[in-house]
Amino acid sequence: MQRIHAIVSGRVQGVGFRYQAKVNAEMKGLSGWVRNKRNGDVELEVQGDRETISSFFDSLYELRFPAKIKQIEKAEKEPVPNEEQFIIYH
């Protein structure tokens, strides 16, 4: 079990990015959360097995226009016990 905290920069607000991140995470059976930051970035945490998390981040780069990722900064965190959902914070 792995948990990754990430800051996603680029054109990621106002383009459905958080919703698509949620859909992609749920399709892969991952838990966590996603939210907008005031500076235009998106912050998220995702939890699951290492390979599935890697596949999740790959899927973010494949999102349709107009979303455009410039960079994803990742850091590993302690897993959250019993977390079962992926939530969009508003």
C-alpha cells in the first residue's frame, strides 16, 4: 500500500481536471482526494498499490484538451487506514 501527495501544475483548473482525476482513481480502485489551490495548481493524494498509482498518474497526462499538465511534483506519505473513497474538495 502506497500513498502519494502531488501538486499538479499547468492548465488544470476550470477544465474538469478534478472530476477526471476522481473518475480515473475510482476506475482503478484508488482512494484519496483532490482540490484546487489558490495559485492555479491542483493538489491531490492518492492511495493504493504502487503499479496502479503509477498507472493513475500516467492517465492524467492523457486527459483531453483543454487540460494540459506542465508538471507533477510527488512525495510519498503514510497510508491512511480504512480510506475507501476518492473525494473532490471544493
